[in-house]
Amino acid sequence: MEKNCIFCKIIAGEIPASKIYENEYVYVFNDIAPKAKKHILVIPKKHIKDYSEIQLPEDDKYVIEMVRAIQEVVKTEKIEDGYRVVTNKGKDGGQEVFHLHYHILGGEKLGGIC
Ligand code: AMP
């Protein structure tokens, strides 16, 4: 738990969130400012700053559970036929919250970015 981290506070229940799923390793919730019809965030319950700060093999379980959560949630949210998974790293990558997260975007035909 990082004192000034908004996502750590969501995990701790100190800030409300629209939770979709959680287990011992991950927390999944709706983005507060959706950029697509469905915009879901998947975060590890350990404060990892960004993608490049993932330590392997120590963080293996978090990485695996994030992938598993994405694969499950796209089914329960009924977007498994088409969606996008994105993680932003650093200011140039568009990162605003410095707690690792995967965006899942879907629920509509997405415009191309890459
Ligand atoms: P990024 O720009 O990749 O760091 O993405 C941060 C995301 O977190 C943005 O899409 C924000 O809309 C979202 N966000 C920020 N605060 C909250 C919050 N309290 N609850 C849900 N989503 C949030």
C-alpha cells in the first residue's frame, strides 16, 4: 500500500469504485471516465508503479492473475469477441496513475491506434 496512490486506496476500500471482480492478487473495476462503451481497469493488489517495474519471477502470480482476470472479465462483460488491452508506461506513454493497470476497452467497434 502506497500512501498517496489512488488505486491502493481503491483496493483498501478508502475510495469507492465500481468493482467488477477481485481475488487475492487483483482488483477489477470500471474506469471513472470511460473512453469506450466498456472501459475496465485491472490492477494488481501490490503497488507496482508501471509495466517496467514488474519484477519477475517475484511478481509472477500478479502477472498471471491479471491475465486470468482479463480473460474472465471479457466473458462476464460479454465483450470477448473483440476488445483491446492497453497499459500506459510513463508520462510519454500517457500514464496518469502510477500504479500498474491494464485498460480493457470494448463494447463497440474501436478506432485503430496501432
Ligand atoms: P492512465 O492514463 O493509463 O494512467 O489511466 C488512468 C485511468 O484511471 C484513467 O482512464 C482514469 O479515468 C482512471 N481513473 C482515475 N481515477 C479513477 C477512479 N477513482 N476510479 C476509476 N478510474 C479512475
